[in-house]
Amino acid sequence: MSKLKTVLITGATGLIGGDILRYFRSINWKVIMATSTKNVVSMDKGIRIIPFNLSDIADNFLFDANFEQIDAVIHAAALISKGHKWGHHNERQAFLDNIAGTFKLIEQSVKCKVKQFIYISGTNIYEQLDQEMLETSTPKPANYYLLSKWFGEEIANFFERQDSTKLCNLRISAPYGPGYRNKSVIPILVERALNGENLELWGTGSREQVFTYVRDISRACKMVIEKEISGTFNITGPGPVSMFDLATTILQVIKNTGSKIIFKEKQDPNEGMRRRISIEAAKTVFNYMPLFDVSAGIADMISIIIEKPQPLYYIDHICDAIENEYKIVQNPVYGYQSLDPIPSEDEIRDYYKKEYYDLIQKGGRFPESRRLMCGGQIADRESEWLNATLHADVSAILNDLHCGINIFDIGCGTGELIYYLSENGFNPIGIEPSADAIRIARSRGLVVYDVPLEEFISNRQNVRENLFDVVLLMNVLEHVRKPFELINQVKALLAPGGFVFVRVPNDFSELQLAAQKKMNKKPWWITIPDHIYYFNFDSLFAFLKGAGFEIVYSQGDFPMELFLMMGKDYVNNPTVGNSCHQERILFEMALPGEMRRRIYQSLGAQGIGRTCLVVGKLINK
């Protein structure tokens, strides 16, 4: 049996490096993932993760790491200056660190007799001219970052003349794929189409660009390694595509979202640009031919975004945040847990306006909302389940307790619950900080405010007929910086004897802690910065009683930790998580509503359930 080959990849948490990682594991290569990202944990026995900092590579990095023979190194990492949206480094320092780090990595690869070194560069080091660009065209980098890419190529060329290691530079044109972090044109248009928004083009949409799908880049790397190639090569997709044709293709792939192409009254500074990039050298030397045109690439990209295949690694943000930034402390009076220190108001405000729903859509938070926002059959199935369970439960409790019909939902999200209530005889309105969620809610004809809660209260609390019978806090209390201040605002909005419905994750419960012990994991339920407070049934009861409410109803829900106890690790494996979720749906949809509520009331009485749903009646306004 032939020995498995080994490749070391830098930048494997990025767009290009991430697909190279997935591709080489799919063809059964061993991978050494050299990354500066902290607390990366492998979920694949064929991946070894080692710390790697381009700005501080040890002189004997490859020797001291006790590697077996490495067949190839693919260097896709680069430090990005603060001029980029997601950069972290001073531009000049990033330039110097990129050059020095690349020099050390190539030098050590040569000393270790690595057979092949591949340096990932870019075609944007060429001057932006309306003509065909060959590898022999003179580079004219426009900024420090591109200059560092050119210098990196020259370092590879220098060592190529010195030793037996084959060094190859691959200049990539406009890469795109599912692992994007920065918002270039394809991710922007794809996200707009998935959200049912119009695709906006500048000028006439005639500007052309040559896009390259990440899987073609990964294939090119394999071809170079197999043939032991040196030199510099352009790697692109099949050919140039205009912005109008790109937008048209996206709408052909993502059907029936209501999106349209519209032209903004803004001139495209590169209007009419028809740039050509030759890949004849790659075709001739190692038989490279792109397999993915923009239609095939975008279709594959969207399928990965939506289906979320099993990841090869995960990043333990909890470990890093708890060890380096936050502690978890317990309130001595009410028993709930919280972060210490509390994130600042600016941090929280910016997070919810800019990042939270983006994280949801990418699967990093609140999977129920992600499934609702992705549209199609997935959203329909999720909505059907929520309507038959949680939403029906809220409606039944409202009726059983004779709570009244005027309802205010704080943090209503996309409006699924208040839409259901409006269809079942209630008069609900909502308030929500996320512009994306508000847009979806208002498209359904719902009344949703986007003003600060304090402003909303000041406009209503002095008018008795504007007070509410019920205020909903569904998955809200755990997110706020000052929960007692919020509950006092709720009291200001409630009519005498009014009700508050509070739903929070049931965290630090006995069952959750037992599952954590069995799985030997960090506390996965701690999510920073959005979850600040952590309640269970006992601490939520104490909190509401301390705020002047009488507890009149409570129930748990399906104890998802049971899956963990049975060995189904949904925490780190989205595929397993989705399977567990579907099993829960089947169970809950098979039960009559009244029976399910009785079961979950009994579980809640024992402190069991993934969430707590508690109703308090105001006794001290």
C-alpha cells in the first residue's frame, strides 16, 4: 500500500486555503494545518493543527515541529493591513512581515527538502489594462499588500535557482467560494439574491472580470505537485464575465426569490473594462483547464452555504474568550450567571446591527432563524414546526390565562411569532434592532418599530390606552447588558395585572452540566458577545419574582442534551445537529399539542428542557 502524501497549508481558515484543505482531504492526503487562528480543533484524524504566525516564524519552525516528511507546502496565508475591512495590521508592518515570513517559510522548506512549494499570489499585481495579461507582463502592484505578493514571488524564484525544491507561483484572478470573509462582488450579489433583494449594478454593467472558483485553484495545486512544477502561472476561470451577465447568472441559479437587476445612477469607474488573462502557460505545462464557469461555481457555492457539510475543524471561541477576556460569575442574590466584564454598549449595538444576523445566516448562531431566513422548503418546514409547537403554545397559554390581545414583542426578529398571533385573533406589534430582520417582518405586513426601546416607551407610557396586556421577551433577556433595567421597562409598558412571557436558554442546568461532563467539553452554550446572562428555571423564577412578578406558568421543551448523552455530538458537527433537530421535529409533531405541553410542564418542573418558557403576572407596577 502506497504511503499517504502530506501537505502543509498556511491560511487554511481563509477562502482559498480553506478549499485547498477540503480538497486535499477529499483525495485522502494528510494535511498539516498551519494557522495563526487560536483554539482551532481538528474534527478529522487526517488533519494535524499547528500554531503558525507569519510575523514571527521560528528559525527552526519545520524542524522543531517533529514532522514526518512533507511532500508539499502551499502558502496561502498573508497579513492584511487595516486598510482592508477585516485586516488587523499596520500596512507597512504587514508588508514587511509578509516578506520576512514568506522568506523564512520558503528557506525552511528548502532545507527540509520539501519536494514542492506553492506560493499563492494574485493577478491583481498586474496593471489594470484593457489587454491580455501574460506571466511575462511586468507587474505594477498598486499597494503594499500587492507589492508583498510580488516580492514573495521573487523570493520563490530566488530559491528555485538555489536548490532542488520546486517552487511555483500561482497568480489567482478574483477568487470566490463559500468560505468568503470579505464582501467582493459575487458574495454581495449572492447574499442579496438569497435575501430577495435587488441586485444593484453601476453604469451599464458592461465591466468584465475573470472570476476563479476555489475548487479550480485547489485542482491546480494538485496538478503542480504531481508534476513537480516550477515557475509562475496565471490561474483563472474559463473567461471574462460582465457584471450584467454575472447578475443574470446568479438569478438563474437562485430562482424565485423576487430579486431583480437594477441599474444605479452611478458611473462605474471601470466601465467597459475588458481585461484578459492568459492561462496558456498553465494549460501547456501541467494541463490546467478550469472546470467551473460562474454558473457551476455559484451553484456549488450556494449548495455548500445552505447544506453546511460536516466541518473538518472548529474554532473554540469559548476557550479563547473565557481564558483571555471574560470570566463567568454567579449573581449571589438570584443565582444567574453572567460575563465579567459586561461587553460595552457600543460593542453590543454594533454587533446586532452588523454581525448577528450575518452569523445566523452562516450558521454561527440561532439555527432556527437561519433556517427561516434561507427560504424554500427548509424555511417552510421550520415555520410549520414552530407554528405547531412554540407559537401554538404561546397562543394556548395566552388564552388559558386570559391575558388579553394587545401584545408587544421586544426583539421580534423576522416576526414569525407575531405573524402567527395576528392570524389567531391577537393584536401584536414588535420592535427589533436588526435591519435585515425588520425588512423581512415588514414584508409580511407586520408593524415593527426600529427605534430604541427607551424612545418607544417615552412615546407611550403616559397614555393608558397604549399600555399592553402582554410583553414578550423571547430569547432576549440573555442578550441585554442590564436585565433589571429591561424588566423595569417592560413594567412601564404593561397595564396593571399584565403578563410577561420570557423565554431563555436553560443554561448551567443539571442535565446540561451532566452532558458536558460526559462529552468532556468546554461550556459550548457560552456565546460571546451576544449571550451575556445565563439563566435556568430557578434563577429565572428568582429574577422575575424580584422584579415584582408572580410566576403563573412555566414549561421546558425537548432536552437536546439527551442526544449528547447518547453520543450524538451536535455541538461541533452541524450535520449531526441537523439530524438531531429533524428527530426532535418528528417527535414533537407526532404529539397532540395539549399532551406535549403537559410533558414539557413536567420536565420544566424538574429543571429540564433546552429552553425555559416562564410567564409572570405583574403584581407590583
